[in-house]
Amino acid sequence: MTLDHETRYIVLAPDCTMTPDQLVRTIHTIDADVIVKETCFGAVISGKTEAVRKVLTEVRKMDPTRIYSKVRGFPVGDQRRCRAHHGSRPGFAQLEKEWKDLTMVEKGLQCLERGEKVPPIKKKGKMPVKDLKTVCEEACP
Amino acid sequence: MIKIAQLSCGTEYSAVQSEIEAAATAVGAKMVYPDVDMEKINSAVDRFGFNPVSPQLKLMIARAMALADKSYEADAVFISSCFRCAEAALVRTELRKFIQNNTRMPVVTYSFTERTKSGQLLTRMEALVTIVERKELLARERQVGLTAGLDSGSSTTKAVIMRDNVIIGKSWTPTADIFSSAETVLQEALAQAGVTMGQLEAIGTTGYGRFTLGKKFKAKLVQEELTTNSKGAVWLADRQKGEATIIDIGGMDNKAITVRDGIPDNFTMGGICAGASGRFLELTAKRLKVEITELGAMADRGDHTKVPMNSYCSIFGIQDLVTSLAAGHTVEDVAAAACHSVAEQIYEQQLQEIEVRKPIIQVGGTSLISGLVTAMEHTLGERPIVPPHSQYIGAVGGALLSSGFIEGH
Amino acid sequence: MKVLIVPPNSLILFDLVERFGHEPLSVMAVLQEKIESKEIESPPINVTVDDVKKGLKYAAIEVPSGIRGRLAIYGPLVDIAEAAIIMEDAPFMFGCVGCARTNEMMKLLIRKRKIPLLELDYPANEDEAKAMVAQIKTFLEGLVK
């Protein structure tokens, strides 16, 4: 992307021991020129890309499998995206759901850290008609 | 600040979200998005009974539930989705019914394209705001004092003078220059009423030229035509209490409005092309070489089933007409077919967006074309009521509602 | 490598792609540029009328505007993607990913590019989540320029 700055969500997984308030205070102690806003999931930070990435790297170290991030289109505090101003935009519901499911992702990352082998998941298909027919015939002889 | 809840899909990706918000801001309202808990979206869809594939439509349903459950407060509802999206069209219509059945909020639906601009949405938003803000005024059933109503429409300008709930003067003229047309009809109506401009206690303006005329005549009421016309229609038809559907086939756009006790709770406005408007009937009359006032009776003598005509476009419609005449059809049959073509399009385009409630009141200048009323009767299965002075609904509504601003009343 | 994620606004996929050393291609960054564009006097919310017209490259005029507008954002991302991860049945697709038809079209555009592609289902439980994370890691580690 061509812009030299970015806005990011820093999302704390539901079972992360750090609170959004502690996260924001930690970010303030990092020597990087970013704007920070506390949110219910963690924080939104904005600044030069380099500074934002520096904060992210530092913050992640504190709880690598429970701190997540993605970029955000709208700048911090943008009225058009402000929940208090208009009610929530569709993306909010999405973030809410993904945030809840981070506990599952976290378990996956922890498995990898421990070097565990994870068996692949087999796709569930529909029952073949032939088998269903047999079941029906058995049920209603 | 009036809060208009937006239930929509695709607005932000069709470049129309900022147009919607601009229209709302222009009428002193703001768009809001009912907050819903993510966990409640699936249960809302289950309760609603229609499970759309597109997740944004599921969210629309959950948001409507939040309004019905009063877990989110708003004053009016705007339901909108992309034009030509079948799934969204089904959800849009069903959600409109759901909102009407479960809340008392006024609702408007709209299907947009990327060409939709705030101007097209302005009258709709303004009407939503009027219904919320002027509830008491709209509940007024009697005109008091001496007042005038001016309706500056796209085809004609109308004026009405009323005194103590009686029409004492009226006049209309084709709209040319907005000012001079209004001046002409107002002077004629005043002369007929035997009163002078100075004696008027209040003036109400409506229609396309309402703002311009409102300023010039220092009107006490400047109000969009959806609510004003509804009021005029129920007053003229003496159906002020209970439910009704008002159909107003205008020169440039058509309105279909459902009312409860004279106050609109749902409306649609517009039309894809002039093929479904009064303008098409004007063109038809011209081509058949009769006055527009004679077209209705001529159509009543004809048989519309003999002439195939159903065009969304006035140009193609006239082509159908020319072809039919060339094929030897009578002018009466062609006139009847033209009226049916308009009626069918009103049915297909406008009346699918609202819940038609009986009685049906047909108003506007086109309601004087009896062939069109007959065509509406055939389409709807019931003859619409055409009240006396049905072309003056806007002006009557203006005179009636502006009397609410007379001091001492 | 530039890895396109589907859903293109997913926090989980964005994070994992970045965590495992690649550049996630998401809609958020594209939208940021549009939103902050200085040339536009009144910033549009998400797309402009011109964007919707650009969507005609991917879908014809009879296709609803919201699909064309969304494809105008996704299409160029598909064009520059060097790999992609598609997660099916994600239960949280609202806003830009709220239109099922657009999402299907986007997946077709990706498949037609013949770039390295990982297709998996959104996990239903912890075991599936573990498998998903492992699969994504293996896929991303195997991507070499």
C-alpha cells in the first residue's frame, strides 16, 4: 500500500490477563509516536507505519498467543465509524465474533509452540443415498 | 435530532451511503444503525423465519428485531438495498411489513443504484421527519380561520382558499415559471373566494416549488407533498379516521401512501420512467388528437385487452400506440390500453412496496381521467374513491395544515 | 509474499498471515487509502461512483451496484495476490463481506488466477481450530518467491 501511516486494532483474546487499560498504558511507555484509543477489545493505534509496527512487536511479546492485530480502514476516532455517534457499523459484529473465537486460535498457536502434531480434519460429507435407503428399509421393514 | 434507523445492504459499496446521510442531515435528522449483539443475529433470523444467504441481510433482520424489541430506540426506519438484488428485495419487503406490524414508526423502503443522489432521497427523508416531528399538526382534522394552500407541482400549480373548513376558492394552471404560475392561481382563487391576500391568516406551500414559494409568500407551513397530500386526500374523501391507501399518479412521479388516521406510516415515491406517469397520458392524448380531459371517457368506451401495450418507457409506449393505430385498432381501445399500461406499472412498481389497505383513494390531476380510475379498478379489484376536487389535495392539505399555525388556535 | 485472505477483513487470517511472515492483502488497507484520499472533497464512505463503474470489469451492468462496488475493491487485490487463503463458512461476514454473491465471485476470481491456494473451513471446535492453524502455518511456510 502506498500510504506511510496506518491504523491498527490490537485485540486482546478473551482470556488474556492484560486489560485494555493496561494495554494502553503499556503502549504509552513505548518510545513511538502513535495515537492510542482504548476499545472494549483492546486498543486502536495510529501513526507512521514504522512506529505502529514497533508498538505491535513490543506489545505482542507480552502475550504472543493472546494478542492479535489487523489494520483498520478508518482513522482513530472517526465520527463515521463511531459507535456512540451512530450505533455500530457491520464490521463491529464481525470483530465481536472473531474476538470470541480467538480462544480457539490461541489453542492452535500453543499447540504449534509445543511442537505437537495436529491431525488434519476430515470434511464431513452427506450420507450416500444408498446408505440412507438401507437405514430406511431397516427402520420400516 | 430525529433518529432514522437504517436497515440496509450495499449502501457503502454503491457510493450512496454519503448521499443517504446528506439527505438526512439536510432535513435535520441523522442516520443510526441499531446495535445488535452478535450472538443475537442467528436467533433473530430464526424468529423471523427467513434465512438469507447474505450475512448482511441477516444483520438487517437482527437490527429490525432490535427496533421491534425496543432494545434500540429510533424515530423512523429507512430500509434500503441494491436495485436488482432478488434476495435483498424479498428481505426488504418482509422487513417493512415486520416493522409496520411490530412498531408505530414510519417506514420507507428504497432500492438504489450507484446513480442515486441525495436529492432523490430528500422528500422521503423530509416526510419521515415531518411524520415524527409534526404528529400533532398532522392529526388536525379541521381547517380553521382563513388560509391558502399552494401546490407547486411538476405539471400544474394549484391554489385553494379555505375558510372554517370549507373550500371557498380554487384555481389551477400548467406550471411554467414557478412564481408567476403561483401568483396567477392564488389571485384567481382569492377573487373566487372574494377575499384579499392581506386577509389571509396563513399560507401553506407544498410540491417541488415549496421552498421558493414558501419564501416569497412568507408561508407559515412549507411541507413536502407526501404528508401534505395525504392530509388533503383524507379530508377531501372524508376518511380521516382509520386506514386507507392513497394513490397519486403525478406528472413526473407517483406516490403510493398508506395512512392511519390520516398520517402516513409507509410510502413509496418515484417511477422508473415517464411511461408510468401522467405525462405518458398527456402524450397519448396529443397523439390521439384529443384534449386530456376527454381521454378518460374515450378510454372508458374502449377495450384495453385488444391492444398489447405495457412499456416502462414513454417513448416505446407511444411506439406501441402508433403501431396499434396503424394495425387498425380504434382510438378508444388504444386510449383504454394506455390507461391500463399506466395502472399496471403503478401496480408493479409502487404497490408492491406498500401494503395496500382499503379504501383506496385515488387523487391528483390524473384521477380526473376516468379511464385511468377504471384501469386501477381492474388492476386492484376495487374501484378507488375519487374525492371531489381530487386534483387539489396538496393545496387543501397546505391550507388545512397551515391553519394550525394561526395564533390563538 | 502477498497473501490474499478471504474473508478479506478477517482478524484471524490477517493476524496469522502476518505472524507467519507474509504480507496479508486485506480490504481494510485499500479502504484506508480511499477514505483518506485528499483529492476527494467530501470523503466517500468506502467507495465512489467511479469505483462502482470500475466494477464493470468484473460484473456486468445488470449486476447490483453493491456487488460491483465490492468487486472494484476485491478485484485489484486478486490481481496482485501471490497466494491466497479462503476460509469457507465463516460465521461473521458483515459489511464488505456481507454479500454472498460477491464472495462467491471473489473466490472464482482467485481460483482462476492459479496461485498457491489454501481452502479450509471455519473451525467448529478446538480440534478443528488447531488443525486450521497448523494447516495455515504449513501453507505459509511453503510459500517461496
